[in-house]
Amino acid sequence: MQMAEFAGGAGAKRWVERYALLPVRLLVGFGFLQHGLAKWSKGPEAFAGILHTIGVPAPHLMAMLTIATEILVGIAVLLGAFVAWVSVPGIILMVVAMLSVHLPYGFSSIKLMGFADGRAQFGPPGYECDLLYVVCFVALAMSPPTPWSWDAWWLRRSLRD
């Protein structure tokens, strides 16, 4: 039995295909927005201090650019607006994070070090999550707009006119 038959025919298959990347888009958008807001809430100076410690030039400027990028990319992806375009700075940010912070810790993002007071203790994360974000951005950028997005609305509007 083929997928289309199992899922209720060709119409169901097309529906599934159209909505398949919607959860990816929402998770990537929420994740980026959350990371940017977390840095902002702790104060850009705190993140600039971290960047200074790892030798990033112009750490205050780079902290503000990173925070702004995460927030703006997160909002745009959540809304499904200009996804192919905003994927570029999102990918750049993840590649920089991977090369400047996570690469020395290997691939795995979860390094169980032990337990203390009944809670798991983890080591520094590797570059796994950075790569997952990059792959998600590439998939979103290479795919047609997901339903319930600004890009899909704009495409329908421009085809109608």
C-alpha cells in the first residue's frame, strides 16, 4: 500500500507535503527568537563579555548584531516572512557559533557528565545543534512557502494580481 492510499489519496498526500515543514519553521523561528531574547534579557554587556573572552573583535558591536539577528530572524521565520533571505544570516550565525565556540567539543550536543543532587550534569555542547539549525534553514529556503506564512500569502496575492 502506497503512502497516498494509506493517508487517504492524493489530496491527503498533497496536504501533508504542504504542511510538512510548518513545524520546522515554527521551531526554528521560536528557537532563534528565544536565544536572542535570552541574551537581551541578561544584558548585551554579558554576552559581549563572553565574546571578548573568546577573542571576538569588537565584542559589543558583535553582541548587538548577534542579538538583533537572532531576534529579527526568529520573528521573520515564525511569521514565514522572507524565509529564504533571512536564512542566510541565520546560517552565517550558526556557522560562526560552530567554528568559534562548539567545534572543540565534538559533535554531540549532550554530554552527560554525571548526577548531583538528583539532577543531570552536562558538559559543554558540541556543534550538533548548530548543524541542525543550518540544515533546517537550508530545507526551509529550498522549499516552497509553508501554509500560514507571509511568503505564501504574498505569493497567492501576486499570482492573483
